[in-house]
Amino acid sequence: MKDELTKKIREACFTCTLCGACCSGADNEVMVSPDEVEALMQETSLSFSEIAEPYPDWMESPDGTKITFGWVLKRGADGNCLFLRDNRCTVYASRPHICRTYPFMLDGDELIISECPAVGCGDSADAEETADALFFRRDAEDKEFFATEKQYQKHSIVSGSTVVIDSRGIHRQNTI
């Protein structure tokens, strides 16, 4: 399976051109796990709430309860990733899994390639490393999903509250 994935990544001919397009604009939501936020906290000395905000898709029940599952990196006033400076990632060593594998992702065993100006412009020299990172990302995302599901099942949510549920529990939000 890894050999086939590596081959597909090579065929995409992707080499990052450092254009910053993936880190820019209003549609660059980067989902992050609590573990990834902690790594960023250690690298930057920022707090959890300075790095991440609730995933913006809220489910609302008739009693006013609002729930979302997970976190996304905050963006600056310009809509760009908080950690993007001069088209460079200021937290490169601690960047989230999604950033390490972009423009690739796995849907089950199927390789999905997002739109990126650099696809088709290079030699995918690090295809094997990217394949390993994709498997690691998929496993980490699956682990986060199942742990979040377990938290959802074991906790009661106070009617009318606004909460974020992740692998570590339920986090009450004061405002959205």
C-alpha cells in the first residue's frame, strides 16, 4: 500500500514553491487536535485560546444548545494563518499534520489532491516521506475522532450551553 501511495504522490509532481496560498485567505481552516495545539503552545509560549478557536460548524438544538467538534488554527485579521510571515511558517517544526501533508490527504486508502499551484510543477522528491506523514496523519485523525466520540457519549451537556467537544472532554464556551 505504501509503495502505491508513494507512486501516486510522485505522479502528482508536487514540490512546494513557498507561495503561501495554502496558508492564506478565508477558506484555509486548519483543523488541529489538542495535542497539536500543545506542541504549538510549547514552541510559541502562546495559550491554547491564542492559537485555536472552535471549529466554526455548530450544531444547534431547539433548547439553544450549541455543539461543535474540534478546533481550528486562528487566523490573523488578514485571514491568513496566524503563523504565516513572509510566506514562511514560523512554527514549521511544530506545524499540524494537515500542513505537513498538504496538498495531499487520505480518504480511507484513496489519495486526494487539493488544488495547489505547485501540483504538476516539481519532482515530488520527498514522496516516501509524504506517504509516511499521510499514514501518520490518518492514524492521528482516527484516534482523535474515536476519542472525541467517546467523550461525547460519556458526558451530559447542560441545556442551552455552547460547547466544543474534543478528545479531552467538553469545553464550555462563553460566547461564539
